[in-house]
Amino acid sequence: MDGGAVVHIPDGYLGPQTYLPAWGVMAPAWAWAAARLKRTLRRRQLPLMALAAAFTFVVMMFNVPLPGGTSGHAVGSVLVAVLLGPWAAVVAVSLALGVQALLFGDGGITALAANCLTMAVIMPFAGWWTYRLLAGRAGSVPRRRALAAGVGGYVGVNAAALATGLLLGIQPLAAHDALGRALYCPFGLAVAVPAMVIPHLLAIGFVEAAVTGLGLGYLMRTDPEISIAATPGPGDRPLRRLAAAVAVLLLLAPLGLIAAARLGAGTAWGEWSAGELEVIAGRLPAGFDRLASLWRAPLPDYGLPGTENSPTASQAIWYGVSAALGVAVIVAAVLALRRLAAGKGSGDAAP
């Protein structure tokens, strides 16, 4: 069975035996991250954090066709960790994932904590540790630090893919009926783990490495010292460069959807609808439908409800509108965190 990217696990794929513990892990993680940022994040760094969160949101909208008709995407959370520290990445990427789930149905509500665990905790911390190890005492040597960031991106996204495969693969063991049939994700570890890990080792990991390494190199052109202390005090030029990158990605998002459609990029592994899952698995797990219908996003799949079969050009317009709306919500939410930094004039963040 073909694989895909680190998935935005939809509702219905994880049972309460898994998603409730994930919420139990993420609740204190979010609280700790917020408290840490309140102590250490300087107010002038919040615009960079807002743009970094917006960047991860938009970059996850670009699907890369993979062999077998599936697709994958980069995440960008390691780049956020390199720029602002891993705890800032926890908050920024969690916010992006929350907006995706609530507004666009990209990832489940019950599975939100699990998605944040893989993409907003495991990925940025694994990538940041790798970056720190490889960058060493590189100082302001841009090439070495950009290469270290790229390797960090590769390691981080593969760590997240492995974690996602494990979360999905344990479902038949964690919850099944009297006949031994899985109530949620029907694919065990022998299927789910390779389906997640292999495409990332061979393809998506290199996409993530390019996004992270080239992204850091792009920002270091205006500020060679950026990210050395994990949380920079950016001037106007790095902010303008990141804002320009987000703006370009926003403009290209509809074109990305059209290109993916023309190249036959299908649904990522593990993100199938109920109908697709029933065809692929041969049946619809008994617990799936109950959870899958818990939340109806106002703009499902980044478009108006009922427009899933509209012409690609029409879908592309709504895709672009949704991208702009998502970025606006994320930037507004992060800038609202200024209250957390009220009265804080200096200080560097620690990991």
C-alpha cells in the first residue's frame, strides 16, 4: 500500500484510547510552552512568530505528488524551531494546525492533540536538536548552518512520520470488536509504519530539508546572525523577507492545487474520506463514522461545502481565499499574544 506525508489525522482514525492520552500529553505541553514564552519571548519577536506560523500553515497547503497516486507536503516546524526555539514552534505550529482543523476540516478535532504531538512537538524538537548538534560552533557561517537546518528538517519530519505511523498502527490492537475487527484505523503496525516512514525517507524528507535549509539561508542573507541564540531579535529586513515569502506562497497556493490536480496527486495516506476508506479497507470501521461526523468545518477542504466536484479553476479560487483567511486568522491570534509579553523589554529565549 502506497504511503504519504505526515498526515493531518482526521476524526475517526484514532479511538479514545489514543486521542484522550494525546490530549493529556499536549495540555501540559501547551501550558508549559505558553509560560516559557511569557518569560522569554520579547515583544519585538512576535511579528516573526506570527509570520512563521503563517508560513507553516501555507506550506502545508502545497501537496507534492508521490508514486502510487498519493501526495505529501512539507510542514516547516523545524524552521520555526531554528528561528525562535522549539517551545515557540510548539505554540506556532499548534495554532496553524488548530486553524486548519476548525476552519477547513484539515485534521480532526478529536485528533488535534495527536497531530500537534507529531508535528508541533516531536518534529520541531527532533529537528532542533539535530540542528544544534550539527551547527555546533558554526557562528555566522551561513552555509554550515543552512545545511544543519536542512538535515534537522529531514530528521524531524521522519521522526514525526514514525510517530504518526505508530499512532495509526496501534488502533487495531487498542480498539476492536468481538471478532477482532478494528473500530478505527483498520491498518496495523505492519502496514501503517512502512506507509508513513518509507515515503518520508525517500521523498518528503528531502522536500522538508529543502524548505528548512533554503528558508534559513534566505533569511540569513539579510541577518547572518539570525537564530544563533535560538530566538533572534530580528530587524526589519528579515521580517520583510519572511513576509514576502508568505505572500508569494499565498499567490502560488491556487496554482499549486491546479498543478497537483494535473499531476494526479491523490489523497495522502491516512487522510481518506469515509467513502475512500470503505473502498480501500473493504469496510468502514464501526467507530469511524461516529467520530468523523463530530465537526463540520465551515470551509471543508479549503472550499465551500458541496463544491468538492466543482471545476478545478473554481476550487483553486476558493483555495486561495482560504489560504488568505487562514493566514489572517493566524497572524491576528499570534499578535494578540503581545499581552503575554507586556512590559518585557529584553531577554533571550532558551529551548
